[in-house]
Amino acid sequence: MRLLALLAALLATPADAACRQALALGLDVSGSVDDTEYRLQLDGLANALTMPEVQAAFLALPEAPVRLYVFEWSGSGPKRQVLDWREIATAKDLAGVAAKLRATGRAPMPQSTALGEAMVTGAKALAAQPSCWRRVLDLSGDGKSNAGPRPRDVRGGLGDVTVNGLVIGSDPRSAGDQRSPLVGELQAYYAAEVIRGPDAFIEVALGFEDFEAAMARKLLKELQFVIVSDLGAIAPAR
């Protein structure tokens, strides 16, 4: 993390210091997600954002803060914005986002799973942040797409957006709800159909109870990038 701050501070210029990463988080709220699992997602994200190591990653380069956006997705139709674009410049900003997430209640949404539409929604939101060095869409989900365009059919039209996945596997408590494939199968599906772009990856949560820890791991991976040239090329921090 010290290397991230040092290299970026040396190489950043006023023109490119506006935003080092625009990060859009899409949360699955389809019919396979019950009310308990819904809260595990929202509260888990809130808790992950306030972990000291995650806060340090967000705030490592105050001259070029991260911008964060959160939305909920399910079947075909409009998606629900939970958090409009917010610049994360201080720990207070992250605390405010966490408080908003914890206060958010569930709203009626379609029961089906339209992953392709979620990808398009996230990419449209990221298009509003052209000044950021990197634009990343992170989609969390517990099942395969069964509505709207197939993810593979929309990937080519997402421009320079990187898509990462957080796969939520079935857990014993909800194994009887007939909703999700085995975690290995779902991970392979996301690898083949969903993720795209340089350094794209999949994180795995072994049930919704593991969502918080998996989200923290994923955020740390997404935020640990450095600028390696005046042209804005990006590579993973070592």
C-alpha cells in the first residue's frame, strides 16, 4: 500500500489526479435472495467498507480519491440506485456510505435474474465518470442469468469497463430453496460469461454469511492498483 501511494504521488499530474478509480457495485436482490440474505449483503458491504484495511486502501491517495456507486439488480426492468456517485476522500465519507447502506430497506423487485442488464446498467453509470483512471463494475450474484440479454452478448459493448464478480454459493441454511448451482459451477459460469477486462477476477463467498469477508477481500484487490506511466496505464500493485 505504501508503494501505491508513493508511485501514484510521483506520477500523478493535476490533469489526471481527479479520480483514480470509479467503482460501481451491483448487488443481486432477485427472488433467490430472501430477506435475511438481503440484510447480510447490505450490512456486509457496510461492514467491509469500514474495516481498517479497506479504509486504508480507499484513502491511500487523497489527491486522487475513489468514486463509489451502489445499485441493486434482479430481473428485466429498472434497477434501483442505492448510492449515487460519491467521492471517498475521508473515513467520514465511508462511514456515511455505511450508514446509508444499513438504513436501506428492501424494495419490490422482479424475481428473475438479468445479469446482462445489470452489466449494461453498471456500464452506463460508469460512463458518467470519464475522468477516472480506471472504471470497474463489480457484480455480486448467487445464480445464473435467466432473463434479458445473455451476459456474453453484452460484454463486447461495455467499452473500457472492467467487470469483476463476487459469486455467492449455496449454504446449508438455504440449500432447500432450489435457487443456486454449486459454487464451482457458478464460478465457472461467471468466468465464461460475465467478467471481462484487464486483471478481471472472481471472488467467492461460501454462502451469504461469508459475504462480508468476501467483499472485503474483493475491495482490497480492486483498490490496489498503481499508475505506471504518464499515459495512465494501470498495473496491479506488488
